[in-house]
Amino acid sequence: MSKFPVTSYESKFPEKFKCFSFDMKRPEFRELADSGCSWITSVECPAGWEVVRSGNAEADHLDIFFIASGEFVLETIAGIIRAGAGHVLLIPSWVDRYLTLAEGGKHVYARFNNPERYPKINECSACFSPVVEEVCFYVNMLQNNSSYRQDEVSYAKSLGRLLHIIFQRELHKSVEFDHELIAAFQKKMESRRGSFDVLPIAREMGMSFSTFRNFCLKNFDRSPRAVVEEIRMTRARGLLDFSPLTIDEISGELGYADRFAFSRAFSRCYGIAPAAFRKRHFKK
């Protein structure tokens, strides 16, 4: 006998199921909330998690899973979809479904309550995407960012905005974004040392300045200088948090003339000097 149509609404949570959900009412997440995102949850779960949903059991929405590790098996009347590490699994809520975690792992879940804004999404899909690692990294940083001090709020707002950009790229990816170029650009920026001037970066991307400007506006909704500086400051914070490099060494790695120029830029962004930030975060 066919499993479909589904008539039940059940969830099975194995032992050691762990999740952390963000408060989407926080002002740092306003842009995400305004876009229809009502839920972001970091999940760590062993095999055995099961979700049974009838398509008419809830208000219409879109479920998105960014899978860092493990394997999902999704069964619908259209067939079976398997999604593993590095995949984005997208599920419209109006589809009858059985979702199981065949191999335990970690993922980030996001929910959008306004599927009418994405009319081309009408069926379940899974595809490999380079954004999975970014989403999991940004969510992990937000999860460890519990203070409401001014620099922490600014940092959370910056990470929230990066998540907003990535989510919109995924929801619109059939037509609107240059995924291969975005991945190449992000990889280049992650390993960049020294100069962060926009024109050399544009040339290394094989673009004129005007083409690079259009690329940034189209894919990040920001000017090239704003995009580069945001990435630069995110890296600065990571180096202060997790690396043994001195502030002089970090200044040089990020292309500042000296530690004073770096300190001014960092203070302007986060409201605290790099030395004070590092001292506070490495208290014994």
C-alpha cells in the first residue's frame, strides 16, 4: 500500500538531539525577518531523526537545510532524494513527505514564511552548494556571540546580513546570481594577504572596475569597497579571536599601513580597539 497521501503529523527525536534557535526578533536580524525568515536553527543530531508531514498540516512555507555532515533521505510521491554533506535541501511545506536522518551529523535549518515571493520553487530539491560551509560558519559565530555590547551587536548584524545575502541567493539561484564567480571571489578573499585595494582585486577576477562594481551590486547589494571592507573586518575579528598573530602582524596581513590604521578601521566598525577587544576575549 502506498504511503501517500500522508495523513499524520509526527516527529521522532533521538537521544542526544541538540539544537540552538536564534531569536529572530532581535534588531540585528531585522533584515532577515523582513525577508520572511522566521526561524534559524543550528542542529546536531544522531541518526534516527524522523519527520512525517502532511502537506496541508501547516501554513505554506519553505524549509531549507544547509547540511554540514550526515545524510538526509527525503521521500515524496515524486520519489526519493538523498542529500549529504555540502548539499542544500529545499522543501516546500505543501508537499507530503517523510524525512529521515540516515546518518547523524550537523546542519543549519532556516524557514521562510513567504513562499509567494519565490514562485519558481514548487518542488523539493537538493544540490551541492559552496555556501553550506559559509552558512554553518556564520551561524556558529553567531551562536558564540551572546553579548549585547555595542561591538558584539555590530558583529551579529554583519553576520546576519551575510546570511540574508546567502539565503536570497539560494532562493533565487535559478536566474539571479553568479554562483561560480561568487565562490571564486570568496575563496580569493579568504586567502588574500597584503593589499585589499579594489582595483587589483577586480583585475585578479578578470574584470574591469565597472564590471566588478556591477558584480558586487548584483550579488551582494553593496559597492565593491563595502564588500571588501566587510570581509576584511570579519577576517580581522577571526584573527584576533583565534590566531596567535600580534596586532602588528594582523595589520600587515590585512594590508594596513600600520597598526594605527588598522586600529582606526576596526574601532570605526566595532566601537572598540583591537587590543581591547583581544584582551577582553582572552580573559583568564
